Amino acid sequence: MPPERVFVGLGANLGDAAQTLRRAVEQIGRLPATRVVALSPFYVSAPIDAAGPDYTNAVAEVSTAMQPAALLQALQGIEAEAGRSRPYRNAPRTLDLDLLLYGQCVHDDPAVTLPHPRLHQRAFVLRPLLDIAPALVHPLLGPLADWLPGVADQALRRRP
């Protein structure tokens, strides 16, 4: 199977978030038949619908021959290694890895939903995604750059 162009959202707001994201990117690059193609700059954003420290966020472009469910399971394994727990919805986290886009795949299943249903509604996903893929087209919504004005009111700053 030829590799797919995949985008993974990364976030953390506990511990050394930037170091955790860098380590996660290295681990993603070591997954079978997978390589990291690009990594966005890091951004800082406030939690949405939750309390806790600000998040550090980024997006990685990945080329992989792993199937979506297997890739998601591997990403969740990386989260677990980083100490991710899920005590309640939107809890602070040591690492959050979201499968945002998997080629032009559209899949709605309890195990894997693609594309990520809220990626176009979150500045902390959309801005770094467009930094590394400015002409990216969502399989259902069209050019993702068209959605950027809709998240302009969400506070986001590049992390030095």
C-alpha cells in the first residue's frame, strides 16, 4: 500500500510541554512505515471548555502506510507512554495526539472519525496546520484556509 499524507495534532499542558511534543514527534517517526515530513511551529493557547494551564500545540505532517485504526492506536500508545490519563472530559494532559486528516479519507466510526470533526473550528489546530500545508483541502469542507477567519477570535500566539 502506498503511503498516505496524514496530519497529526499535538498538544500538552502539563509538565515540559514543548519537550513532550518534540519527543512525541520522534516517536511518531519511529512507527512502522512512517516518517515525519514536517512540523509546524509551536503555539500557545488557552484551554477550551476547561480549566488548567495553557497548551502548547503543533501539527505534524506524516507519511505513513499504517491504516487509520492502527495509526490511532499507536498514537494512543505514545500518549500512554507520556503519562496521559483521561480522568474526565477536557482534563489537563501530558500529551494529546489527534489524527486530523488521513489523505482524503472520510470515515465515521466509533473507533476512528476522519477528518477530525472539529479541526476547522480550533485556531490551535488550523493555524499550525496551514503553516505547513497552506493549500490543504479538506475532503468535505474545501480549502482549509477559508476557515481561518472563523477562528480569528481565538487567542493564539507563537511560542518562542
